[in-house]
Amino acid sequence: MQSNWLDRLAALKEELPPEENTTEAAPAPVDEAPAQSGRLDIVFERKGRAGKCATIVTGFTIDDDAVADVASQMKRSLGTGGSARGGEILIQGDRRNDVLRFLTSKGYKARII
């Protein structure tokens, strides 16, 4: 019974036109940083948040959509909450070293202030 459908499949394969060599452009690597110029600053803040601390990344020169994409990847990677507004990324809690490791792994130049 099994050879019956295999024979029909082989017959159909022979009827198909020959494959053309279609080379598609390779997608851009995901881990490369967008066209960011300059260095990013990672700052620890506690003011204006009812005593709660936050890690803020400033100095982005890329558009806000790209910053929001980086923030989304960072939050997913770190398993924490946060937001991206006005060209800055806010990560909940004191995650300065984790944020620095994430950004350098993505190809950004960053420093902790």
C-alpha cells in the first residue's frame, strides 16, 4: 500500500518542470547594530519614580522605531519590563551590567555612567 503512493509521487515529480537555480539575497544578520553613530550611555536613576529604580539607555541616533525594536529585544532577553520613548530606553530595576552586555553583544558601543 505504501509503495503505491510513493510510485504516484515519483511520477508526479517527473512531470514537474526542472528547477531553476534561484538564488535569493541573503537576509541581513539580526545581531548587527543599526546605523548607530556614537556611544550609548547607561544611567541608573531613582528620582521621580516613588523610590523605584530604573536603568535608562540614552544617546540613540537611530529612528524611534529602531529604538523600540531594540527595547523589545532587550526586554525579552532580560525578562524585565520597560519602555522606549523619545529616543531612550527605560528598563525596570538596576540592570546596568545586563544592559551593557546585551548592547555590546548586538554591536553597540556603550558605557555605564
